[in-house]
Amino acid sequence: MGIISLPYHRNDSHLGLVNHTVVTHFILLGIPNTDGLQTILFVVFLVFYLCTLLGNLLILSAILGDSRLHTPMYFFLCNLAVLDLGLASISTPKLLANLCGQSRVISLGGCMSQVFFYQFLGYTGELLCTVMAFDRYVAICHPLRYLIIMNWRVCAILAAGTWVTGSFHATIFTSLTFTLPYCGPNVVDYYFCDIFPVAKLACADTYVIETLGFYNNGLVPMTFFLLVLMSYVRIVYSILKMNSAEGRRKAASTCTSHLTMVMLYFGPCALVYTQPRLSKVVATALQISADVATPMLNPVIYTLRNKDMKQALRKLRGGQTTAR
């Protein structure tokens, strides 16, 4: 099922008819070593997914509804909330369907979509983390010039640049993955379609895509991560020089939230894409933490110690109460 045999002519000295197979869909094996745990996992992932949707929609509503939060930092946070909504929706709905006993089959187009959007949103998220670190660097190290440097034109260009670059990255890797010939096995030993699990099924040498995946999904994000860390060395130095205890507390709180989010984005990526032969169980656990846990935790991270966000959420709740 899912494989069609078609005759074609080989263009060599031994011209003849051979069988060529075309994969029309894939079968997702799901999360390894979870037999008998499907119901529990379904409930857990459903709760995580609903919390992700609710949390990020609340973040968006609170920021858009409070003019005091119409600043560069919260503009980028809105972008992050939109990204998290998309990231959580790439694999979770299909995973939930598989856990509750529905078909594990995913069409070729569906598989391509999962690869494209995962690469698109994942890479965009890493770029966005780097841009947000730059925003915090300017705000804390150059406070008097902050609104001049981070004007709305610059913010729009930086945000658009992250999304456009992410789309180029995803287009290249999706094309490389699905221009490989798939001649037989169509069982993806994973819970969703990603580059390495799918490319592993190709009946051709995957050295090029594995090498590019190592550099572009592993080393390049690590370069971004090092840039973020370098900016934070300078930020910490500036925070320690502040005279106001309240200013130090507020700056440290915001930066701690962002740095935690950076670790959640870059950590799993560094291991999964720089180690294509990583243990299936370890790779799956890392991927689930990135796909399911991180989008849910980001709203919590940014509101837990953020007084402005708490006030905006209270204002939103008060407005809804008044409206009723």
C-alpha cells in the first residue's frame, strides 16, 4: 500500500524495462516503546496542546489589547507566540490521532508539509531568539538610543527577515529531501515526518542532505547561540553596573526569561541535527520537548516574573468581565 510500480527506460548501454516504485504515502510508527501507554499519552499531549493554544492566544490578546506593551520587545514576543502556535500544530494533531487508534498513514503531500513547516518554523524560531537577544542588548547596554536604534522600521525588517530566511531554509531542505528516490519501504520510524527519518528511506546516497543538515541545522544555529551568549556577557556586565536595584531586578528578570527560552529552542536542535545517528528514544524525547513542551512553556516563562504582562492579562480579564 502506498507504493506504485511504474515501468521506465534506463538511459544507458543496457536499455531495457525495469520496475520503478513511487511512494504515494508514508506510515508513521509513532513514539517508540509506548505500547499500553497510548491513553495516558493522549491525555497528556492533549492537555499540553490545549494549554499551548490558550497560553499563546492570551499572550497575543494581552499585548495587542494594551498600548503600554506596544514596544519592540513585545512585538517580537507576538511573533514568537504566532510561531509557537504553528510549531505545536505541525505534529501534535496527527500524533493525537495516532494515539487514539486512528490511521497512522500520512499522504506524501502531508509528509512534505510536515517537513517544510517544521524546518520553516524551527529555523525562524532560532533566528527570532537571536533578534530578541539583540533587542535586549540594545535596551540594556544602550538605553538612551534604544528607541532610535530599534524603531518600528528596523523591527519590521528584522521580523520579516527571520520569516523569509526560515522559508528559504525550509524550501531548500524540503526539496532536497523529496527529490531523493523512494523505491520501497514507506514506514517512517518516528512520530512525524522530519528530514533524517524520511531521508533514511531513500534508495540513494543521503550523504549530501545529512552533511547539509549537520551544518545548517546544527552548526549554524550553534553560531546563533554563541552570538546570543556573547550579547548576554555584555548585558550581565551592564546590569551589574546599574545603580538602581529595581532596574537591575527588572532587567535580570526579562533576560532570564529570554535566556531560558533560548536554551529550550537551541538545546534539542543542537543534539538532534548534529547527531543524525542519535538513539531513537533519546532523539524522540528531545524532539517532543521541542515540539510539545517548549511552545507551552514560553507563555509561562514570559509571564511568571513579568509585571507588565501580568497587568495586561488582568486588564484583559477585567475587560472580559466588564463586557459580560
